Amino acid sequence: MWLDDHRFQWAGLAAFASKQVGCGLLNAAELIHKSNQQRNAYQQWERQSSPLERLSPYGSPRMPVPDQATGEGATKVYQMLAKGNTALFLDIWPLHMFYKRFGLQRFKRCLKERAALRGSVVWPIADKVPFGEPQLETVQGFEAIDAGNITKGVERLAWHEQVNILQPAMYNDPMFAMLMRANQFAWALNIPTSSAREIQLTLANQCTVTGANAQIEIFSQQPLANLADPGQRMAFVMRAAQRFDDLLRNPTEKHMVENSIFLVAHPR
């Protein structure tokens, strides 16, 4: 969307955010695979071993409790990230396309009619967020885009997605919120869990980048920072949005950002 129409700057930033969620999915899938391998090996040994072998405390394959607990947590994170990412796309893409084709006035007239599609469209968070619920921030976002106020458009659409959609769908879930806090605590204090990851947005097509000039925005270095808190999360999102805007205003960096989004949109 952003490559086709640069007014849709939220979509450009969201492409990087969605890519970062994909990186989180890959990390969670790796932890799940490790846990499953251990459990499968143990269950196979249990089926094939003799009663005498099963009496030995050292005879079975290792199935460490921390790895199994990590696998269970990773499964929850994987499910929630996948569901949230899918819902955001299903919510915001049609809105952009409708606005682009029919303009602001028809967009505003028809927005409330979207709710009539409930039950007939794919919407993975229906138990948390009603599909097509008209939201003031959505209208404000496209009004700002129409007026040429790209910065306000990004802020209003970011608020809509983070607070109206993701907060009830993901971050109000007690277990998911606890897992995010545990990850932040372990990463910030360098606790050797082997699973904790820095919460960041990398404004490139890679999952992580390094170096003094790395195009990256981190959530927080504080161990008690809470990603599930909408205020803290929105501050992170808006820092990333400002960094994205700054890069687009830099003649050199702009081309690098455009190329990264192209690579995100057209993976090899």
C-alpha cells in the first residue's frame, strides 16, 4: 500500500511491524520445535524401553522442565502474535482500499455499514473485538491523510490498531501479558534463559541489524517496562513512527527504506 501511495505512511511502518512479528513467530516456532523434539524422543523411549530401563533415572532422553515450560509459553505467544497480525491486516487493508477508491466522504458514510458483514468474513478475534465496529480514530486518521497531515494520520491509525484492536485481542490476555513482561525482565537483566529477546522494531527487511547507525527502535531497557500497557506501547510506536518519518526525509536513507519495504513485500 505504501509503495503504491506514499500518503499511507502508517501502512509503510506497519509493514516493518508485521515483518517483526514474523520474526517473533519464527523464534517461537523454534522454541516449540525444540520442546516437541524432546517430548517426542522421551515418549518414543518410554514406548520402546523395557521396564528395567524405565527404573533407571538416567536411562531416558533428557526432557528439561525449563525447555518444556518455554515451549508452552512459546505456543501461546505464537498463537497470539499470529492472530493479532492477521486481524490487523483484515481490519486496516480494506479501509485503505475503500478510501483510495471512493474518497473520504463516501468512506465516512459507509463505515458504519461494515458491521453488517459480521459472521460472513474471516475475523479471528470475534470473541474479543466485534468486526467492523466504527471507531472515531479511524475517521480521524483518514481525515488527516485527506488533509495532507501524514503525521497525524499515522498517530490516529496507530492508536486505533494498538488500542481498539490489539489491546482487547492480545494484551488484555493475562497469560500473554505475563509472558511479555517475563521476556522483558529477563532480557533487560541479562538472565540466561536462551529464549528472551529484545522487543524492537527494525526498520529494515532483516529481523535484527547491528552497528552505530542501525535503523532500529527499541521498546525499553527497563526490566519492569510493560508492553501490555497501551501508554508505554504507544510511546514506542510513535518513536518508531518518528524514526520512520525522519528516514523518509533523508535523501540517502529514503532509498534504503524503500528498498527494505520492497523486499518485505516481495520476499525471495
